Amino acid sequence: ELEDGKRPRELRSILDLSNLRHRLSTDSTTSVRTFHQAGGHPMQIQGDMTLNCELMTRRMGRDEFRGLDEEGKSRLREAASDWRLLVQFDSDDRLNWLWSDAGMIYFWARQQDIEACNFENTWAILQCG
């Protein structure tokens, strides 16, 4: 804090975002829990997305993947393990967000791209139930 008890603008902004995140995760006006998050393990609706990220990056479809021999599939699965969740946004009535049928939207990047702050090669994936 500054001598007059006020906080710098940047710190106030961070605190305000933390307050918003807390309000969204503990809002008692709705019985529906939302799952917004940055990083970590995704709350998946339709299964693992890391292989999808790798296939899209290589411009390969699922049929092409199925046609690979076991060694080729293994190499792609290994490469897929490098994908990390950046952020996940749940459908949220409080924010007027509805991703298809009450789904979630996920943003993914490779670990080395995250470490280099390179977000040019990210993927957005929508899953719904």
C-alpha cells in the first residue's frame, strides 16, 4: 500500500479480477455451478482434446489417424501430450455465455509455446453434452 492507504491502479485491477472470480465461483443466486479456470486439468465433457489439437496442427483427420500403424499413432499421442489447457470458459447465465448446448470452450497451446509466451498456435475447442 501507499502511504495514504491507497493501492496503485494495477494492484486494484488485480484485486477486482480476483473479487469477480470469487463472486462467479460462489454466487448463491444460482444452483448451477460453473467451471471457469485457467490452466490445470480441464473439466471435459466429451473426452480428451490433446490428440485433437495435435491432429489439427498437422491438418490430419481422425480417419487418417486410424489408418496409421501403431508406431505412427504412438508418435502422435506422444506429441499430443505436450498440449496444455490455457483457459476454459463454461456456459454461464450470469455472463450471458451459452456455448452450444450448455457446453464449454477450451483454449489450448503447447507447453514450449506457453513458456515462450507465443500464443499464435493455439486451438479453441467447443464441447457440449
